[in-house]
Amino acid sequence: MEDMNHTDFTEIISKIEKKEIVLPDFQREFVWKSEEEQCKLVASVLARMPIGSILLLKSRHDEYASKIIGCSKEQDMSDVNGEVEFLLDGQQRITVLANVFSSIIHELCPKVSELSAPIALKRRFFLRIPKWKKIKEERDLFGVHDLVFKYDNTKNDPDFLSGDIYSFIECLSFKTGETVPYNPHTELDTDLDNFCMSYEKGYLIPLYLLAPSKLKNDSQVKLRYEAIINKVADGIHQEILNYFSGLEGDEKKKKFVEEIFTNNLKEKICNNIALFEKELKDKSKLWEMGLKDYLRVCTQEIVLNRIIVNADKRARAIDIYENLNRGGVSLSTFDLIMARVATVSNKNFFKRIIDNMLCEKGYTKDVLNDTMQTLLGKKINTKSYNATVNMKCYKEQKNEINPKYIDVFLDVLSLYCNNKDFMSDKYKIENIKRDKILSLNPKDINENCELVCNAIDRALFFFQTRCGIRNINEINYSLLLVIVSIIFINEEWFKDKKIHNILEAWYWAVVFSGEFDKDQNSKMISNLQLMIKTINREQDVKWIENIKEYVLNTPNFSDKDLLLLEKADDERYPKDVIRNFICQYFLSKTYADMFDSDKEISVFCKEADELEAHHIIPLGSAKKVGEVTAKLRKEKKHICNSPLNFIYITKQSNKEISDESLKGYADRLCNEAKTKLYISKYSTYESGDSEDKIKKILAERFEYLKGDITGHIKTLIS
């Protein structure tokens, strides 16, 4: 393993150009897109500050699929022989630095659409040298005032910090096809010189000329760089000369000469403008040489820790990565899994998962209840329904997989790979621990990717069609999704309606009893073991019946007193998940819209994504004179904020809710909704305290709801 504290960035550029440093295709997206973030990195380099580490894995060129740094397109490595260095850690800083100090990214990736982040990489960075006449308005970092470059020994640290030089970094964006002289796709000529000299805020030195590649005419790049710095020095020289020439009186000239010169020529120079010009010219040349030497050292000796690990130490490379990033943004378990599978497959693992998520699915209507067959049957026949897509597991615009999906994928993958025979006693908690997941055989990961994705899709199908779930984030306990996914790896089990019924009965039992409220990992394993035994007929459903006894009856989780806020204090309130479960239970059964009996509310209605949990009995109908509805909404002790007083409603229904009396409001509800939602006795309470009436209504709703859920569970497992 090589460990180098200083890096010659020109060597990095050369290796990128020769495809000797490449980005493995499993790497995460380029995310350092903000101009400020990029400028801060440049400032650190120019202040000779340490900028962290990069980790390179030296391996065969065909070990992983790869991309050009800064480019989204897969790179053709057929013309490469031998080993290359795969950039495991440091993609963000290397991409930024390559774009700042060279044109290599644009030369290797000429199509702007193929850049990994087109907007973020269509930028050019310059060092701004203030005009001499303005130097007293800013800190004179580079000795512009007297043309004395301060850092004779350029290997020593400067006396300024990255924050001091930050304001001297200019970042200019260009548009595709724009003919500005700093566009990398335009001809490099004296137009750039003129632009740099005529910049309003000072003189500009293009930093992207510091590390030229040999893909284009690097001698032309060097020529332009030399010419521009020379012109900057001449420009400062001319500004000083013009000022000196315009001074009147010997005293003013003498005083100015003393500011600019410290040698014995001061007396002779005062009255000899030709000698002044000659000496000033010599100073400008020395200043020019000092600046060039300083910038050379900044790029050729960047304080960047470069760690190179050989292929046979791949496991060590991953461990190094994690130690480098401890306390910061480290590789996720999923990233590391992608790294492992890349050892046996050069296909992009991330893309494989997405392709499987988006592909056409096949389901059977036979496992659905009558209502869902009506709602979904046609889409199943035409294969136009995809549970994974419908459950919002993938964001196409951002090319992101939902984090909950990834967590479930890893847990299911590990549980299955460690127990492919569905032996109940072989499911262990350690199988969902990070170390166990990371120790999975790369071949197993590769071979079971699609199997696991399909199993999760089937589980999502179950949760949407049986549990009133509209998107994956509404599955409050993601380990429940893991259990169902493991079951549905087995295609025969997925096609068995009786197993769907058992799973649904179990689901409502565990969510309303608080079975997964604590110790979720251990509960997941024990419930998975019991479910496998039940499916294999090694055990009956008595264990589900036992859990059913605690439905809406678990102290401090779902008991009646808690949900009716009878003993509410600062620490004892119903959890939000209970409200969610109640809303989802009703949604799974479908019901009429509160004000329109012809409109049915379900997970597949056209307004499904816009449905929100709202008070059945509006806060406005319960508020007293002088009370504000918004304030009542935050009052946890108010009976209207009980989980029993919520249901999913449409935006239109929400608009219909007003501040009229409880009876007036109840009379406007359609009878179908009243019946389905257990609120049919609204209008019977016409007298007495409003909160007392609401509590009576919700108490009756509790009893109806408890009876309905427990009865439904019993029917499903009978």
C-alpha cells in the first residue's frame, strides 16, 4: 500500500487522460455541485491547505465497469492493458479539481449531456489579481502594491488562510455553444488574454491552464498561460508607472519611490523616469516568476493524501474507506455491497436494481378480495400495474431509490442468502447486522439481485392491496415489509390466497397491538419464524389469535383510555402511528367520500396521492368563543386530536368542512360515509358540552372499530 501526503496533480490529469485512473461504475453520484463548495476547495489548494485523502484500488482494467471522471457514460476500456487505479474515495474533490485546473473532463466528454453534472461542471475558475489602483481596498496577498512576491521559498506555507483567498477566486459559467473565450469547446487564442486583462474586477489568471493534457495542443495551453501572467505583470507595472509619471513635485515622487523600492537606487530613481521604469520592469519580472512558481507548487504539490491499495487487499481498501470517512459521509452498506458484487460482475448493480423495479410485472387476481379485484383487475390483466412504481420506491428525476427500499433489499438479501431453504430456526438477528450483510458472498449477491427485487415487489403489492398503503414511506415498520418479502420469495406462497389472508390478519394484529413498538429486530425474527412454521403447517394460527387479544387493548399504546385522552399528561399521549393505522385500515376497506356518495375513496382512486389525514369532527365545530383552530390543532390534550378522530379525506372534502355546529356538520355527511366510518350517531348528541359529545362519539367509534378489526382478523384466519 502506497501512502503519499503530497500529490502532483499534473500526474493525476495525465493518468485520467490515459485511462489509468478511472471511476468504478458503482460509485455514488457527483454531489459537490454548489459553486460555493467548489470555490472553497480551490481556496484550500491555493492556500496550501490539506484537502483530505483519495483512495485508489489498483486492479485489472476489466475488474469493474468504469466511467471517465466527470462523465456519466460508461468508458470503453478495450484499448487498455494491465492494471488501472479505480477511484474508490475522493470522486467529489478529484472531479472538482480536474475541472478547475485542467480541461480534461471536457476533452474526454465533449457532449455536455454526458457530463455527470452538466450545470456544475460548466464552470471556469480564475485567480483574480486586483488592479494596482484598487489594491489598498483589499488585502494584498501577493505583493501587488510594490511588485514584490512575498513567498521566496514557495514550499513554505503562505501567511494567508483559505478564507482570505476565497474572495479572489472567480467562477464563471458558460452555456453550451456560447462563444466566450473561456468555453473549453472554443479555440484557445489571444481572445482569452484580452478577456483576462479587461475584466472589470481585476486581472484574471485562468486556473484551468495549470495542468494541460496532451489530448489537445498542450503547448498552446502553456503559451496562453505564460502570456497571460506576463500581461498581468506588465499591466501592474504600467499602472505603477502611470501613477509615478503623474506625480508632481520631488517630495511626492520620493515618498512614492520609498513605498515601491527599498534598495540604494531610491535617490537616483526619483528624478530619472527611465531608470524607474527599468527597475520597475525588473521587479515585475521577478514578481511574475514568483507567482508562476507559487501556482506551480500549489498544483504539483497539492496537500492531498493519496492512498493506493493493491487488488489483493480489496477488503482492506473498503475498511480504509470507512476509517477515512468515519464521522462524515461514509460508504453506505449498499455502496459496499455494490463494490463487492462488482468483483464478479461488471454490470452496474444500481442500474440492475432500477431496471428490475421498473420492468413489467405479473400478478394474479386470485389472491385479491372482491373489492380489489374490481379496482385492480383490469390493470393486472394488461400488466399496466407495477406495485414498486406505484408505491413511489424510485424517483426518476433524481435517479434515487427510496432509502427504505434499499434497507429492506439488504435485509431480505442477507436473510435469504443465509437461509435459502426457509428453515424457521435458521433466521437470526445477526443476519440483518451490517457486518453479516457485508460478508455476503459476491456471487450470492449477484445471482439473487432480481429474485429479491421481485420478492419486495410482491410484498409491496400485498401492502397496497391489503393494508391501505399508498407508498413505501407509509409502512411504519419497515421490518414488516422484510417479513412479507421473505415469504414471497417463494412464488407458490405468493399465489396462495390463504397465505395472503394469514399475512393480512397478522399485519392488523401486530400494528394495532403494538407488537413492533419495541425491540423490532427481535420481534421481526420471532414473527418470521412463526410465520414460516405456520405456512409449513408446523404450527397453527393460535399465536396470531393471541396477538389479536391486544388489538386496541395494549396499555400505553392502544388502550381505550389512552386513545380517548382520559389520562393524558405531558408524557402519555397516543403515538402518531395509531392515527396512521386507523386511516390505513379504513382505506384498505374503501369507503364513500364524506360529502359525495358517488365517489369511492381507496388506494387506487384518482385522488389517492392527495388524500390526507384530517379530523372527522372538525376542530372548528368544537372550538369555543375566542379560540383559534390552529392553536387547538397543536393541543395534544384536546379530544379532537385523538387518533380516533382521523380519516383520509380529499381536498374537496376538506374545503367542505366548516365552523358550523356539530349537528349541522353531521347532517351534511352522506349516509354511506357515516356507516362505513362508524360515525352514524353524530346527530343524536344535540345537547351538553361539545367536548363531552365528541368524546361519546369517539368512544362509540372505538368500540365499533375494535370489534370490526378483531372480527376481520378472525375471518381471515378461520
